Amino acid sequence: MYLELIGGRQPDFGLGAVANKTVGAGDAKDWRPAARPNTLPPRITNEEAAAHTAFIDSLGDGVLWNRD
């Protein structure tokens, strides 16, 4: 569903509702969300971030997160 929301057949949360504006053929694929005016604050604590980093480090060098 998320992929359809970002440019597939369902570009918004209308979910089948009839829009007031007629959408052209290329409009859904050209849509991009606007940048946030202010970044969001982190939702995890420093301890949680450290635990995550330690976990990723424990997986070894071949994990996806360590690839360039």
C-alpha cells in the first residue's frame, strides 16, 4: 500500500473518494511530499540508539548496514 501511496495507483489517502480536481495521467507519478519546515526530534533515547548500534556491530562486517 505504501508504494501505491508514493506514486502508484493511489497517490493520496482519498482511497477511492472522488476528488474535486481532475488528475492528469502523469500527476500521480510526479507528486512528492513537501519537506518539513522543521526536523522532527528523535523518538528514541540515547541509550536505545547505543543499544541499536551495539546490536548492528554484533552482526559482523557482512551485514547490509555496513555496506558502502
